[in-house]
Amino acid sequence: MKKDSKIYVAGHRGLVGSAIIKELQRRGYTNIVVKTHQELDLTNQSEVAEFFALTKPDYVFLSAAKVGGILANNTYRAEFIYQNLSIQNNVIHASYVNGVKKLLFLGSTCIYPKNAKQPMCEDALLSSELEYTNEPYAIAKIAGLKMCESYNLQYGTNFISVMPTNLYGENDNFDLEKSHLIPALLRKMHLAKLLHQNKREAILKDLNLKDWESAEEYLAKFGIKKDSVEIWGSGKPRRELLYSKDMASACVFVMQNVDFKDLCSHKPIRNTHINIGSGVDYSIADIALIIKEIVGFEGEFVFNTQKPDGMMLKKTDCSRMNNLGWKYQITLEQGVKMMYEWYIASSGGGGNTSLVRFLCNDNLEVA
């Protein structure tokens, strides 16, 4: 990519997209194109086709997606498969039609079977059944990476797929019904700390509510008390985590240095996607303890074993990416600390939910 190449970042307000833009700007790229969901509905084929025909981007980062945690994935199954398939199909095909030089498609390591050998390597794909709770999302992402691979093989495009491990960071989604592990635990403990300190006004500001009765109802719904916080499952599953700034660094690295031909050393050509992660995992209980110390929550954890654990082990084999020349830099402790500082600063010290939801809208709802 040249510094003045026209670069379209789909999902620019989301967790990964916003980090990619900051990384591009840090590296001196000046011609970055973005569109909000209101300006461009990526699930609408005609709107996407018109946008690409008029804009003619040279490079595309496809980070727009409908995402969420285990509750959201299991509840909104139809939305997760339909919206993600629609976004991917429209953007990838329009990129081919309009001669995009390179596209980077972001998936997820949830594409791998629930009983995949640990750590999970790229060739584990489609080797056995998926984890049920996020199966629709996983199927959509598998379709996306296979679409990129198929267009490369048939049309000679240069579309690269990367599969990041569990991500967290600035502009994450803090909606407790739909958020992932780190933002959910961080916000729960932040609210429990405020409750313990009897800071009702700060809690109302965080929840964007006006009356205390509604706030109490909301806190109770998610197991948030002044001396305890509910955590879904047993706390025993292990998760690998990567800070969004590291993910953005990896994405730009791949766009600058890796082509499809570099991933075709074996026959038949398949599973050319690239895992991106740290290769370091923690139990959910240990992750909660790290967040507890950083937030300053002094209560206890209540593990609700009536709720699903999800995959017990989910660790990525990152040797392909490491061999290409990239490794992660930010530890979990460093990342959580930066994330909590951002959360407090972005919300003026109270955790204004309306602001947080606005910042995340294009990550959660489809950029």
C-alpha cells in the first residue's frame, strides 16, 4: 500500500475497525474512506455495489460484522447468520467487481470445532462439529473465508482472511446483554464498585437511567450486587485474548506484507486463512481476578453453573502468523488497564452507557 492509496475500512466505529484506522494514521496513510451504517447499509447489495462503483477503493479492510457474546449469539441466531453473510457477500463481491487490489477479511477463531485439538491450527477447520451456541456466526465466518479463497482461485484476486482470537479494547461493546467476556466483566465490576460506594448518581449515569428503581432492576438482572458479581458458567474454561491495538497492527502488517500466493504452499489449496492471537490463555476465573484488581472491586464472584460454559479450551496456534514475521506485544494486564482507563475517560468518570453504545454501534449492529 502506498501512503495515498484509497483505503476503505468497513466497520470503522467498531472495536477492530477503529483500531485499524488509528494504526493506519500512525503509519502515515492519508486517504482513508469510512461510512457510517446510516450512510451505507452493508447488508443492502445495491447500496454496496453503488458505493464501490463510485468510490473505487484500492484496499479494503472488512471488519464490519454483527458480533456479541455467548448470550447474544445463542439468542439472535438468525440475525447473526443473515446479517454477517449479507455483509460479507456484498463487500467481497463488490471488491472483485471493482478491481480492489487487496482485501482483508476478519473472521474469528470460533470457526473451529468445539473439540478441536489444542492449540487450534488452520487445518482444524471443518474437521468436526462446531460449538452450538455460536454455530450461526461461525458458519457465516467460514463462508466468508471460503468465499475469499474461492475468488482468489477462480478470479485471481488477492483477498486474505485472518481469524483473530478473542478481542477486547477501546470502542468495545459494553452492553451487558450482548457484550463479550472482558467488557462484560469490567463493566459489571465497575458498577458493583459504585454500588458498594453508594454512588447512585454515577450508576444512573452509567446506565443512562433516571430512577433508582429501574437501576436496581437492571443490576439485579445481571447479578450485580455491592458485594458480589455473577459470572456465567464454572469459571474453568480457558480463553486466549488479544488487545485491539495488537490486532490492528497485525492487520496492517498482513495487508503490507502478505499475499495469497504466500499461503498456497500445499495442495489442494485450502485453509489459507491466518490465525492471529497471543498463544497465551487464562481461565475465566483468573481473567476475572485480573479485572477485579484493576477495577478495584472488593467483592466476591458467584459462578452460575446453570449457564453454559461454551468451549472449555480455545487456544490458537499462531505459528503461521509468527513465521510471517508478526507477534503480539500487549499483555492482558496492560490491555485491561488501558481499556478501563479509556472506559472511564470516555464516559466522564461515570461510564455513560449511551456514549458507550454509540461508540460501539457499528461494531455490534453492522457498520
